[in-house]
Amino acid sequence: MQIKKLTKNLAAAMTGVDLSKPISAELKNTLRETIAAHRILVVKNQTLDSDAQEAFSECFGELLHPVTRRPDGIRLPQTHEITNAAKEGGISNDQYLGATAFWHTDGAYFPVPPLYTTLYAVKLPPSGGGDTEFVDMRAAYDALPQAQKQALDGLQVVHSHAEKNLVSGARAGTMDEVRDAPPVIHPMIRTIEGTEQRALYLGMYAVRILGMPDEEARKLLAELHEHSIQPEFRYTHVWEPGDLMMWDNRSLMHRAVGNFDMDREVRTLRRTVVKNLESAMA
Ligand SMILES: O=C(O)CCC(=O)C(=O)O
Ligand SMILES: [Fe+2]
């Protein structure tokens, strides 16, 4: 097995492992440690069907059941595809034009921020593109002036699945989504469990700040958002067939980049989101 850093501060690639078979305790530990160190891990050359990806993901904790409904009202299963292939044939780009194209962190609308997301390349656009981009919210926090860090400390942010349209241009939540995911509150600056590391926790679900007038809150959230997405904090993943990505949701934001021929070519990724049991038990 080999692990190679992809940039100075963010992302590593692992080769020489097969995640389609049950993994050893040692490999599981290495995966955890590699993600703790680099936050984003790309495991190369994998062949994973849906069951294998689910079994692999479940090694790290219980899977979250996404709240988002498909256009036909059906709730996505725990292991699900992110695709622009329409069920009835053809292509539908709603997903890119809406939610996933906007910077976010997965499942911020759950009471406990999820730990990992896994994403597997099922079908990549033949002409290339369809990248996934990440920003390092720890680096973004660290780069804030000391006085601002102090001013932000203690602020509580309302994250709402149903109201993500307020910042992202996505559709508003459906009744089912509203019922399943009432707004939750997270500190604007999170300390990563078991570490001293602090990170900004923002993204498209962050819609209000407790005790702050909406206009002022929206302005502050937008300012911090712009600060966080600066190129120096980014890693852009250019997918290759066989890539399985896995990342730490608590200290990153990510988005789907629409840099492919999305009206003609299909892009399908398969996804799971792992609960954060450590802090759920805390
Ligand atoms: O399609 C992508 O590149 C990212 C999708 C996404 O946001 C996710 O899987 O959580
Ligand atoms: Fe996502």
C-alpha cells in the first residue's frame, strides 16, 4: 500500500488496496489516520458495486439517510447515486444547477455534523470534467485575524435543509423534507472532536445567526463564505475511473463543478454519508 500527498496541506491518494473485500482493523485505522491528517482521501483503482460501497462505509459507523427527495418525491436510500441521468431516460441537470453546485458540507442540517462522505465514480463524462472541489475550513479559520476569531467565537448558526434556497438558489424544501429536518443549531466555529483544531462550519445550509438581525447575519455569512473559498484553501479533484473519495465533513466544504458537457454527457457518482458517532456519544 502507498499513500501520496496530493497538495501540501490537503488530500492524499492511496493505492494498492482493495475495498471491495472486508477490510482489516489495521487498514481501517490507516484510513482513519490518513483522513485525520489530510482530510481528503482518494483510494485509486477500486471496483465497487453498491453493496460493497455500503459495507465498506458501514465499517466507520452508521449511515445517514439523506433528507432530500427526488423529483418524484421518493427519499434517496442511504447508498445513493448523484447523477444527471434522468430516471425516465435522457438527462436532467436540476441537481447541478441547484444544490450540489453550491459550496456546502454534507448533512449540516443534522443535529450532529456527519463525519465522512464516501463518493465513488460510477460513470464519468467521456469528454472529461465534472470535478469536485473542496475548501479547507480549518485553514480558512486559521487565516482570520485574531480579533475576528474572537468576535466570531460563541456565535451560533442556524442550518436548515428546507431553507438552503435562501443562499444557494436551490429549490425550497418540500413538506416531507421540512418535517424530516427541522432547523438545527451549530457553533460557527467548531472544535473537531478529540483535537484542538478549530474550523469554520458554514455552507449553503447556514441561513441565520442566533440573535442577529437577518440582514446583518446574511452579510456576515456571505463575507465568511467569500473568505473561505479563496483559491489558496482549495483542492480540485479531477476524477479518474475507479476513484473512491472519502473526506472529513467537519472541516471542509465542497461542491460539484459544472465543467462538463452536462446537457449531453452523463456523470454518476455513488455516495454514502457516515454518522459522527464520537460526538453523538459525547
Ligand atoms: O457531485 C459532486 O461532485 C459532489 C456531490 C456532493 O456534494 C456530495 O456527494 O455530497
Ligand atoms: Fe455534498
